[in-house]
Amino acid sequence: MHSAGGIGFPAVAHNLTVFQEVESLLLALGLAAAAGILMALQGGLNGALSKIIGLLETTFVVHWIGTATVTVLLFAGRLGNGDLLRIPKAPWYILLGGLLGVPIVYGVAASITRAGAAPATASIIVGQVLTAAIIDNFGLFGLERIPFAWWKIFGVVFLAAGACILLHKG
């Protein structure tokens, strides 16, 4: 199956034109950038809240508000287009994504209050990119396999160097 830039957007199966492939890729990358902006804002807000009520308490409040919000969107707003009854068909390890939210929110709030928003976020991004490269390289969790070329390590090195530069408070 052909995909747009190896990113995993099936083109032949949906008879997409090259323009539609690029448009789909740009939309996905735009959504990712917007999510990154929201993650940085969330980290800062969570860090500020943790100074008032505590780290674990912030983690609880954030997940409670998130659960309430998605409940309203899914059930009252009827915005979902999936099927919750299919959860038993999912491999057990895929459900760990929800469990991982707790240490993620806790760790982000803790790191931002100690290191600052920019250096903590840069370090988070380095960790995300390294982990994502491993996931892509091995095609983990049923995702398309995207081999990691040795020269891509330069991008990770530059990201890490940027994190180090941001750690300097002068």
C-alpha cells in the first residue's frame, strides 16, 4: 500500500490525488502542532496549580476535569464516531495509554515547576522523539514501520542541544 511520505496515510486505497495526500499530511501536522501548543499551555497551568494544591492532587484534578469534559462531548454532545463496546477486542496493552496519563501529567507539572516551561518542554520533546523513533522503527502497536536511518540521530542531537541551551538561565 502506498502512503504519503511514509507517514501512514493510505493513498491508493482511497484514490487520493497527490494534492489530497499533501493536504491530509499538512492537516495532520497542523493538528500535531496545535496539540503541542496545548500541551505546553497545559504543562504551565498544571505546574501553577501544583504549587497551590500539590502534584498528585493536580494530577487528580486534571484527570477528573478531562474525564468530565470527554463524557459531556461523547455522550451529551454525541461527538464520538467509534464504538465503546469494542473495547474487549483491543489488546490489553493498548489500554495502558490511559494509565500512562497519570505519570505524564505528574511528571510534566513537576518538571516545569523545577526547570521552567521551555527547558522542561524541550526535554519532554526529546524523550517523545526518541520514543517515537523506536515505535516507528519497529512498527510497534500495529503502526506502519518507518525505519530509523542513522543520520536522523543528528535531529535528535540538535533537539537535545536546544534543551541544554534552554537550561541556561543567563
